[in-house]
Amino acid sequence: MLRKSLADTTLAAVDAPLMRHVKQQGFADAQLASTLGSTAAAVRARRKGLGVLPCVKQIDTLAAEFPAQTNYLYMTYSATDSDPPVLSRDFKKTTMVPWRPPLLQ
């Protein structure tokens, strides 16, 4: 139903409330691009330009029995703010390389 209503729309005509609604309904950028006759990169740029970004939410996997050290995190467009603080792109990246000594025979 939503796809049919978007068939006569252009990417430039999609505003922030409509973009948020489409993303909340589970449309990927590529699906929306196909419907609008555009590219996934153009839809992504338009979505980011409109400020329609997913929020990070967390589920306490210990059911609040103990303070959770590790939580289940997921991304959604159905929220207005993130639960844990979202890191900016300015953080220092670290690469972990697993290693073990050779086995002695």
C-alpha cells in the first residue's frame, strides 16, 4: 500500500515525516530508491540530510537482576533518542589481532 502511494512521488518531494514513516515501516534505502526511480546512495544522502537517522536502543539481558555489563543493542527508526551514548567518528580506533603461541609437540 505504501509502495503504491510512493510510486508517483519523487525523491525531492519526500520530506522528513514521510521518510521517517517509510523507514519505520521497514523499507531499506535500496527499496525506496527502486520505488522512487533513484539510487540507494541518493536516498541515503537525502535521508541523512533530512536528519532521519536510526537510534540505538538496548535491552537489559539480565532482566535487571544484576547491573548488566553487556547489553543487547539494536537500531531502530521508531525511537527519538538513543539509550547508550553514541560515539562520534572522532574516537580512536583499535584493532585486536588474536594470537597464540605455537603448540609444542
